[in-house]
Amino acid sequence: MRTRVSVVVGVLACALVTGSPAIAERSEHADRRVLHPRHTSGDEPGWIAPDVVGRLGASQRSSVITRAVVPGVTYTRWTQTDARGPIQAHLLTLDPRTPGLRLDYADSGTVRGVATVPDILARGGAVAGVNGDFYDIGRTGAPLGLGKDRAHGVLHGRTSGWNSAFYLDHRGRPRIGELPLDLRVRHHPEITLTTLNSPYVPADSVGYYTPRWGPTAGYAVTQGQRTKVRAVWIKHHRVVRVATRLKAGKVIPGGVLIGRGAGVRQLRGLKKGMRVVVRAALRGHPRMAITGNQLLVTDGVVSVIDNRVMHPRTAIGVDNDTGEILLLVIDGRRAGSRGYTMLELANLMVDLGADQALNLDGGGSSTMVARGLEGRNRVVNTPSDGFLRRVANALEVTYRKPKG
């Protein structure tokens, strides 16, 4: 059994730093970033970590502050300095077995809606939380991966390609790993669905959108493709309209199937009045789920190698020995906190006790909220944009004092 102290420092420091000061990372192609961003939903450049040589040694830590937020939730903040410079870390430690404590997926009310993390958390009366998945920033606003909340079920996702998730299994136990999404159109095996309320429908496939998506996004969901496109509108499980044009800002009455390329052929058999029922389910029927872009730690072993690009970071981990959930935010892009590489983030999660860990959206999205001693929620980290970014979703922590 791993023993964790209040703050365990990484082992990333070296005696000597060589090379030039941190410089901006070269931006990736915009279209590639929206499909598979490596670090952050935005286009902000990362800092390049200076090369280090010499013997590895322990970092120096200071300014450690720890306090209880509510029963079962502890907030810890500390500064940690190594050969690359200082970082400021923020940690929420949750014991999910605490009566009255609950962790859930949260958003602004629609899949493609965006809001600040405090505003998202306020909708459910949360006492703490962090930003969630990467999202289609500046376009549809929708998350890139999957999401399920306790009240509404599966909200969005892909059948493959972005399924590394944190979830609570059917018994409420925290887990991190690959979580496949099964999408089906009952009694229509000729139709293969690939996405649910996703920022885009992949080429030559079919996606499905529900009222939870929000207003339609037009050709944004076909990545600008305007030909060989088909939309089948559904209400009360019946086809009510078939169209070859996509309009933005329309209310979805029940659902709409959108095909691109070869996906158009799959939808040609659906005619007005036909019955159409779409089913979405996650493997093992977890209570809630949210994805990130990359597994950091698997069974106690670090799963990433990038030790070059530094960004503000958000991560979630699970300590299998204690059952505790770890929510971590590392500030970045400022003199007092340089940010972390993926490898540094994974190593710190292991040092904190995580057997499994997942990278969530970073950069200007990295935001942690916790209830203060005065009883009001406040942002406890320093978001790098200099203001609160509007994001797609969040992980919320709520607490209701048990009766009696």
C-alpha cells in the first residue's frame, strides 16, 4: 500500500540548467488542433522546457496550505521549485465514500454551450470542481470526447478515437481507462453511427444529434462540406423531414441524423413517417463519465513521454489503495509558475498516490474552484488567460449533509 504525505514532491530537479530560456512552441495547423489537440483547446503557444543535466534531486517546496472544503474534500496549495523553475500546484483530494458527497459531470445546459467553470458549477450547487474535457473552441463549442451525467445519461461521444475517460462504475467506484460508446439505430443495421452530439461528423459516416446538443450548427458539423450531405429529422421516433441542406440555429425537436459522403447512402432508406429509435450506451453502464486526451498513469506506471512542452495543466487521478480521487491543477505561463510537461504532470500524480491518471484540458482552460471559509465558491488557481475562459464542461463536487 502506497503511503501519501500531504504534499509529495516530484523528482524532476537537477543541479544544473543548460540551454536558452523557455520559448514559444510552434503552433500546429488549426484543423489538426480541433481534431486532436495535444495540450490545450486553444492556440496559445507552450513554453519549451530548458534542457537539464546532472543528477536528479528532490524539488524544494514552500507555502503549503491545506484546509477542509467540506467533509471528504481537502484543498491543498503549494509552491514547488526545481531546476526548471517554480510551479504552483492546487490539489483537491476527495473521499467518494463520504456520506452526502457526490462527483458528477456538469455543463452549461447544452452540449455545445460554453460558460466559465464557476458558472457551470453554480448550476448544480457545487462546492468544488475543475474544468473538464478538450472542446471545439471558437467553433461549435462542443466537447471532443464523451460525457455522461447521472441525471441525463449519455450526452455526447464518439464510438472510437477519444475514449480515455474518468468514470464512476455502476457501483460508484472511481475508474480511469478506455470507455467504448455503443451507438445503434434499432432495426436499421445498414446505418453505422460514429458520433453523438459531436463537434463534427467524420467523413463518410453518420452522426446523431439530440435536443441536448442545443441549436444546430449548420455546416460546422460537416467541417464545411456542403455536397453529399443528408439530414434526417426525427420527432417522437418518426422521420418528419429529409433534407440535403444544413441550417444553423434551428431547434432539434427529437433528433437529427446527419450523413456525409458514404453516410448519405446509409440514410437513403429512411423515409418520412418511418420509425427510428437511436440507443446510446457506455460499456459497463457507469454512473457518470468524462474524457480527456491522454492517459497519464496506468496501474502505477507513467504512460507519457513528452518532457518538452510546458503548459498549465489539469488532471484527475485515482488512488486504488484508498479509493480517493485526486483533482490537480498546475498554473503556468507566468513567472511564478512555469507550467508542467506531460511527463512532469504524470510523475507528480504518481508521487501523490495515483495508480491511474488522466490529462484533462489545459492552458487557459485550467481552472479550479473551491468553497472558501466564508462559505462562497472562488477560483483558487490563477488561470493563464488573465480572465476566466468559457469552457464546455466540468467535473463538479457537491455535498449534502446527511439527515439525522
